[in-house]
Amino acid sequence: MIAAASAPLLLRAPPFPWMEQAVAAVSMPGRSRLQDPDRLFAAMRAGGVGGAFWRDDPVGGDAHEDAVLRWIAGAPGEPDRRADAIAAVESATYRNPFTNAACDAHEAVRILADWASALRANRRIIGAVGMSGWKREAIGRFLWDGERAPPFLTADQALTSVRPGDAITYWPSRAPANFADEVAARGGIAWQVEDGFIRSAGLGAECRPPWSIIVDRSGGIHYDPRQESEIERLLATHSFDAPLLDRARALRAQIVDARLCKYGVDAGTMDADLPTGRRIVLVIGQVADDLSVMRSSDGGMGDLLQRVRACEPDAFIVYRPHPDVIAGLRSGAVPGAGEADLISAGGSLLALLERVDAVHVLSSLTGFEALLRGVPVTVHGAPFYAGWGLTRDLGPVPSRRARRLSLDALVAAALILAPRYCDPETGLPCPPEVLVDRLAKTGKPTYNAVTGFRRAYGAARAAGRLMTRGRR
């Protein structure tokens, strides 16, 4: 355990209630040397960190600390406390809580600033609606505001509680269709919550809690092109500077090298016997009633293969059903004989991606994963990654997506700026690089009673569906 300091450490971690304080500690009593103090103080000021920054009213340490923090923040009329501020920073040593390795104060401030950004956004949230019971613990951690996690409410309870300026988070598929409008009519704002694009090791339909979510504060959501989402706004307006693009490029390489996809490491081999000397096109199946399907194209999945065949008349077409459909956990159909040249229902998706010449999708995230790996993508719907000059767009992509972007800018918005991540090892909010590293070291997911039941239920449901199809 880390010994308590006789005086508060200036750069200290929030008291995350689900772990021991020592796990999250970024500083401990000791001595260090501060390089470039002006840059550090500017970063503290920009990130809003120092002292008890996680509280609505961060003032409340000892009088000396409060005075130092007011000076760092640039409070008018505050005497020059530069020497005191340097002394306060140098009266501690610093550690990276994700690696337990020593670091300097600049790295500690970067970690604290990431935490501060999420906590400040969460302070408007007064409730969460439509969150399944098995994921509430994880969601509560993502939405903790420094003092509490929001209560989980029914839609009616939320509408009764909301006041002007309040935010309600909700899971779109588990809330009434007009929920956001009802919240807005009461002066509040509804923020949609969905899984991030690097989610977990294992399927969500097997009740695997998410290690990444997106809290969309724009009023939209990334899979619904009818309204601008937070990711789309970033892609349309953000200034992607060189350091951010370099970070995105490195993150992309980290993901590809780890053979990581949304549900963990995909280190298997193909189960498909592909021909040589022909153009091979992969078509990605999706869950029929998924909101991303219903919002992205009027035609849905029904005629996707026919559209692909029209685009690629001489290609060898491989169809990949969605894993939740194969497992029997979600609704959807596997095409019959003759609709595709090959149905690939098992084996490694990434190994298959590495062998094909092109990928066709309606709105599947596999299109984004193909882009990460340099595979050409044709889009028949309007997913968030379409319309920026990176895909062949045959669907109803909004005309407002007029900006031409690099792949690294897309990665920066979708994997760095928009999502929130949680470290499976420490339980701390973390940057994407930490989660990718953890998942890269995680083998096949283990199964508990809940996931085991879901797998058995899915297998029985799938068998029943096949039997029904056979009697028709």
C-alpha cells in the first residue's frame, strides 16, 4: 500500500469507489525534479486537474494547496505562486497506474486530464435508461462523475425526474422510440449510449460486459445517418494535428499486429477453400433487426447479395453470417444455396479478410476493420465511415459528409476521441492503447454460468430455426 502523505499531493487520482486508492494512484510522497514547469502548468490548466479536481467544487484542500491551484488556473489578482507550485509538484514521485512504472509529472497530468474530461461530462447525467442488468456495473463505472454513478431508471422515472439542462443517458434499442423527444420537451437532453468499436473479448449477446462505450452527446448516434452524430461532427470539423494522426497511425498498427477485432483477438485460420485466379469478394451479414441495419438502408439485408452480384458479376462471392445469428442469439437468415458461391460461417474472419480482394457491407463494422487492414470496401448503406473518400459508396450517404479525410483521421475520431475505455486489469478509465494491449494478451474468453446459459439458449434456438426451415 502507498503511505498517506502528511499534506495532500497536488496531482492525485480520483477516489474511484470500486477499487483501492493505491491502484489508481499516480503520485506518492517522495522527491522528483520537474522539467519544463510552464508546460506542465499549462497542461494542468487546460485539463482542469490538480487537487480534488473530480468534485464540483475542487477547493477544499489545505489553504496552501488552494492558493497554488488558483494561481495555476490563472485566477485574477492571485500572487505569484510559481515557486510554491514547483515545490508542490516536486514533493512527489509519479507512476503510470496501468503499467505500475515510474513516470514524470507530465505523463501523470495527461492521465489525470483524460479522467477529468469524462468526469466533467458525466456531471450533467441524472439517470441511465435501458441498461441491461448484466452490464450495469460496467456502465456505472463509465458514467461515474467523481462522486456518484447515475441511478438506473425506467423511461417513465427518467421523464418524471428530468429538469431543464439535465442529461439522461439511454440504450437506444431498449428505450421508447420517442424517448429523446420526450426528454427534450422537458428541457433535458438525451445522450445515446452504445458499444465502442473495440468492445471486449467475447460477444455482447453472451452477456460480456463492455470495456468500451460511446456516450454520444450530440443527440445522435454513429449508426444512424439521419442525424449528425458526435463521431460525424468530429470527422467533419476536428483539426487533426500531426501528433494526433501519428498516434492514430500507431494505434492502427497496434490493432492490426495484435489481430484484434471488436470482440477480441482473432488468431484462427480460415475454414474456407478459396479459388485461385478469380476476384474474391467478401459480403458481411448482419443481424436483421439491428438498428444500424434498419437506419442505414431502406432495403435492409434482404437484397444485399443480389446488389453485390450486380456490382461484381464475375467475382467469387463469399458470404459471412453475423456471429450472433450463427450462435442463435439474434434474428437473421443464412442465405440458401446459389445466393453466394460460398457461405463461411466459421473460422477466422481476419484470415478471410487477408485473402479477399474487396469487402461489401451494408453498415457492418467489418467494413471499418477492413479499412484498417488496407482492404477496399464498398458500402451499400451509410455507416459512420462512409462518405469521407475512403470507401466506394453506393448507399444513401448524407451529402453533409463532404470532407475528404485520411484513414488516420478516421481512426483518430472513431477510436481515440469519441469512445471511452476501461482497463480490464485495473478497472480504471484508460486510453485505447491500454485496452488493445490487454486484449492482445487475452486468450479465448472464459465462460461463466450466464454466458454458458446464453450459448446453450442460442444453440437450441438455432437448431429450432433450422428444423423449421427444413419443414417449409
